Amino acid sequence: MNETEFLMWVRGPAFQIATIVFVVGVVVRVLEILLLGRKGNLAEARGSATAGGLRTILTRMWPDRGTLQRSTFTVVTGYVFHIGLFVTIFLSAPHILLIRDVFGVGWASLPTTIIDATTVVTIITLLAVLVYRLTNPVQRFLSGFQDYFVWLVTILPLVTGYLAFHRIGMTPPMLLAIHILSVELLMVSFPFTKLMHAFTLFMARWYNGAIAGYRGVRS
Amino acid sequence: MAKHKSLLETLQHQGISRRSFLKFCASTASLMALPPAMIPAVASALEQARRPSVIWLSFQECTGCTESLTRSHSPTVEGLIFDAISLDYHHTLQAASGHAAEAARTAAMEENYGNYLVVVDGSIPTANPGYSTIAGISNRDMLLETATGAAAIISVGSCAAFGGIPHAKPNPTGAVAVSDLITDKPIINVSGCPPIPVVISGVLTHFLTFGTIPALDALGRPKAFFGQSIHDRCYRRPFYDKGLFAESFDDEGAKKGWCLYKLGCKGPTTFNACATAKWNSGTSFPIQSGHPCLGCSEPDFWDGGGFYKPLSTPTEDIAATLVYGAAAGAAAGVALGTLNHARKTRAQQAHAPVTVDDLEKGDGQ
């Protein structure tokens, strides 16, 4: 297999396989959680579960003061790399083309210099997050193999994307193929790891908020 | 005999002034990324150079490479440099045919054994020797025979360099590149469909000046011409960086000359000198005329997933994959959910409450 064939395989069958694993995995896991069901609440409602659920989904976007003061580093780096991932994934021109090719909708892209700078900031932040995880005794004690694996599959597309954009180390078709392959690794790992939080987080927030809302209190 | 004239004598005979000759040397030296101090060395070497014997073999090709090199640039110095080599065999251009032509090839090989250059355009069929023959000799046999006494081989065009269009799927003739058959000779790949004329004259100039083959990249192409991507040298690159793209061939972006990435431009993955050397005596190149780069100087460019499909998009129908995947996931999810539910119910039914008596019994033992 030469590098053009490799790139074609990565853009074609491999992307298809990754998409199937990703979609089937995510749908199965979400349905498994939802279909587990909950017993009906016999207590009289003192407020709206729906309003409580929606409110909590929104309010948990911002950290409460106590958490921010206690874990400033974790909160700030968490925001930086999540926003960085959003910008690099959804506002870069080649990625928007991919989205438009699949879903038929697209939007304006940001200039490459901004995407480039955001990528560098995100990579540095993720490296800082790893160093913190390794040096902080509590975090280190709580971390298992999956935490490091998830960190790796998250940073790999950023690093390979940066190398592909700047054409460092290998031929451009090879760099592009490796970048796409790293994304495919992320996609197939997604449903089976903590990366699922991208979907389950909203369900969890809703659940907490709805319980509190039903009881007439704020979560 | 014209064959024993130096290159400068030949050029002077054809009415090329020393000024034009030095101008050519300067531009070639700069194209080859040589320092200005090397220009006199290039000029002096070319002045002294004896016309090297060149055997040009055309196999599975469309003659586009020969057209590119001989016709479009014939009034230029590059064209005359090309005339100034001793082209002893080229079955498209030579007057002789049949056995007389083959005799010329054999004679050139014997006379210049170990010193002649072989230029190949076209791929070589391996599935059946009968697919392409010249004077009853299969392309494979002719290449192997001619290559034995060659100083170096120049594979002109993507067909000779990488297999090109004949090698495209499903490759019915079993077409291969020169480098797939010849492994014991220096091979310079001058890829492109067709290659830029100035690149071939640059490679010849290098060979005449230094007597060696130029520095090559991983794909055997001269780095001086294939060292940078079309994208990196493209005059539309600033539009890519600003995120300004033509969305179709007749929208505002296209009229304003914005980046053609979204229309499938392969500039980012293509290495060639089109954006700098340009075509038709430096007039233009495909992107300048409003068309995306096809990536013709790269291996298997024909099978690269569509000329008008952007590089970052998948080649398969991912929207359909998503729909089927979601449907399969939903079915599997419902099935697993039902199983989980049944397990939960069974666990609840099997649940035996612990009474105070049970606990006391345990205590007593």
C-alpha cells in the first residue's frame, strides 16, 4: 500500500468503520442508560422537573465560586482546552467541509492563523493537564489507564493536525492520512471510554436538575 | 559532425546570443536553487559540454510529455538546449522508422555505452508483453536492454515516474513505473501530466554542468523543482489563510480569485514548480486560470478520490453510513435495554429480605 492508497483507505473504508463504531456505540450506550428507567415518583410535585432540568443544564456551564477557588487550575485549563477543541474542530475550513459533505450544512470558517494559534494553546494546555495529573498526588492516585489513554487520543488529532498543516516530518499525503487516522482512533474509542461524557453530561445535568426541580429546590 | 560541437557552438549556430545564453544560465541556476556564484560555473560547463547522447523511449503514453517539451517551448532557449542534446532515438520525432530506427538506437547504445542518457515517457505494461510493442519488441524488453549501458534514466511524466493514468484502477495492462523494473541505475523522476518543460531542461543542465544527478526527494524527483508544494507557493494562499474560498466556479469568490480548496484543489498535497515556473513561457498555471490543481505530479493522482472533492472530505457516503449506523445502534440499544430490564426484574424477584431472625442466627454461630 503506497501513501496515496493509504490516504484513500483512511478517507474511505476506515472512516466508514470508525463512523459505524462511533454511532452504534454512542446510540447503544445512551439507549441503555435511558431504557434502564426510573420508578415513578409518588410524591406530590412542588415545582417543575422540566424547568429544573433545563436550568441545571445551563447553570452548570459556569463553575460555582467554591469549585473555582478550590481547583482553579483544573477549572481554567478545562475551559481552555474544551473551547480550543471546539474552535479547532468546528471552525476550521477543512473540517467544516467535512461536516457539510456529511450533513449538508456548513458555516463560515475562522482564519488559519487563529486556528493555528488555538491549536498550539490547546496542545500546551493538555500537556499542562497531564503534568498536573502526574504531579498532584490526589489526581495521580485517582487516575487509571483509561484517563491517560483518553488524554492521548484527544491530543493526537491536535498534534497530527498541526504537523499536517505545517507539513513537518513527512510527505503531506502521509501527514493528512495520519491526522485522519488519529481522529478515527478517537472516534472508535469514544463510546467505550470516559469520552462519552460529551453526551452523558447533558443527561446527568438534566437528571440532577429535574430531581431538584420536582422537589421545588434549586440544584 | 554536429554531434562533436559544444553546446555553446550549437546555440550560436542557431542564432542564440551569449547574453541570452547567460540569462538562461542565471534563471536555470536560480530555479535549481543554486547560489549566484554558481552561474559562471553553469555557463562554463554548458559551453564546454559535448552533446550527450539521449535515447528517448516512449511506452504507454499519450505523447503529451513530448508535446510539452518540444512544441510549446520550441522558440525558447530551453527548447534549443533540448535540441542541443543528441537525440539519437525518439520514435515520435525521428524520421527513421522500423528496423532503421532500431538500428539507430543500437548504434547509439554501442557508441556511448555507459555514458548515454535514457529518457522514458509512458508506463510499462507487465500483464501481457503484447499490450505495447515497438518494432515487435515489448516495452519491458526494450527498457531493460536500453538501460544496461545508460549513465542515468530520466522518467519524464507521471506515467514513467509512477505508472500514471495506465496504472489507474483497475490497471488492465499491469502498468508499472520505470523504477519498478530498473533498480541498478540512477533514476530521476520528472513527474507531471505533463511535466513542466523548464524542469526537464533544468535536470539536463544539472547533468551537463555537474555530471551528476541532482538531489532527489523521497519519490526520486529533483528537490530543486519538487521541493515545495503548490499550496505553499500559490499566489492564492493568503485567501486560504484568511478563510476566503470560491464555493463554485462562477460565484463571487471565484471571480475575486479566492482559494480553490473547497473545489477540490490538491495543491496542499502536490509538489511541483507550477506556481513558480508556470506554463507557456511563464504565462499562467492551472490555479491562476481558475481551476483547482489535480495533483498530477503525485503518485496515483487519478485514484485520489475525485478531482473536485476537497481533500478533507471522506470518499465514501458517510451520511448513509450514519443513518444505517444509528438504526443499527437503536435496534441493538433497545435489545440490550430489554435484556437489562429483564435482568433487573429477575434480580428484584430473586431478592430475599433479611429478617431479624436471620441476623440472630448468624450471630449465634
